[in-house]
Amino acid sequence: MTLVAEPTLAPTITPPPAPDGAPQPASVEPKTKQMVIVNWSGELDRIWPTLILSSAAAASGVQCKVFVTFWGLLPFVKDGVRITGDGWMQKMLSVMQRPGIDHLKLSKMNFMGMGPWMMGTLRKQYQIASPRELLEACQALGVEFIPCQMSMDMFGLKREDLIDGMADPAGAATAIEIMTEANASLFI
Amino acid sequence: MELIAIDKRLDARGLACPMPIVKTAQMMKTMASGETLEVISTDAGSIKDFAAWSRTTGNPLLESSSDAAVYRFVLRKA
């Protein structure tokens, strides 16, 4: 029995040659990739990865949206705003957990501020961008931060308490819509 | 000796992840299609990261080299 050449397996369409020998870029996506992060925590060790991933995503041409909810709202309070809310309970919350991007606690080994101080020292030593610098990079690159309306109500946070440039507040259905449309979604 | 003509340069030495990529993206925004950008970095993770960034964004990575702990990348804006 002789083996017969299989001309049918030969490619019928020859791919176009690479232009002037340059490395071929990955196939260009017709639709922009999307990533969504639900930012639930206001702690340094969670805000940091949220901001690193969202700035890196935006820098990679990925449309990035961050749904900011619960404790996650507190780092997005303006610098000058110290006490937030109306009732004593809401005010007490903001006293116990100081809002603002420069006042983040660690989820573990906080040791009354000793942990974050050590993190800050190590960060400077290794020239790692601070949460504030990363947040500014995110905003410059067009990352969309969407505050959760229900959490804002519960904490007594007003739109003007939050930093400029945030999207309009929205709810869970908006989070579901953007998450199900996205190529990647994370809860941090 | 440079084999590829460089249009723009970015010194990202000393910067940690994700800033070399962030600064590269910001610089690329100001460039015209076809222009080349040379990035110098000291972040060891950038070898893999610039290759990944190139694949994600479609901007070709023309060169990736290292000398001691200094990394050099040449990218072309798609």
C-alpha cells in the first residue's frame, strides 16, 4: 500500500507576509477589552492591587471600570474632608476610620499605624508608587470610578465629599451589567 | 550602535511596577503611528511585562535586551 500525498491538507489561503520583516503584532481585537474591579475594601493592602491593576489595564488599552463600594469608598473621600455623615453614628465611623487616600490601614499587622508606616518606608526605599500616585495615574489614563449609591447613603457620604472626576453613583444592577460585559472582573 | 531609529526616549530607571508601563502608555499617546520609543528600565519584571503589553496593545516590541540589571525596550506605535 502506497501513501498518497494529501494535497487537500495544504493551506488554501496563504497568510499575507509580515510587513518589512517587523514582528507581527497580536491579532487586533475589533472590540476594546474591558476589565471591572469591585473595590470593596478601604485597606492599603487591597487598594494598592486595585490601583496597580486598574492603572496597568488602562495603560494596556483595556477599558477599566472600578465599582467603589462599602469601605472602599473611604479612600475616595477628598483630602480636606475629615468628618463625614450626618448622624452621630456616621460621624463616629469616619472618626474611627479616617477617610482619604493617604490614611489607609493594613488588613493585618496594622499595629496602630506601625504596619502602614513600615510599608510606606519600604515603598519609598524601593521606589514603588504610592496609592495617591497610582490613583492620579488611573484618572489620567481614564479609569472610571463608580461610587455605590447605597453605601454612600449608609455612610452619609455626599457626592461633594468624594474626589473630583468620579462617575455618577450607581447601584448593584450597574455593577452586574458592567461585570457581565467585561472580559475580566475582580472583587478586591 | 543603534539599528533602529529612535524617535522618543523614556527613562523609567528606578520605577517599580506598574509605573514603567503606565509612563510608556502615556508617552505613546503623544506619539504618531509608526514612531519608535526606547524605554530603559531597572524593574526585572519589565522583561515579561513589556512583551505582554505589546501583545495586549498591538504595538510591536522591536527589541528587548538587558545589560546587567538594566533593560532596554524598543516599541513601535501601531
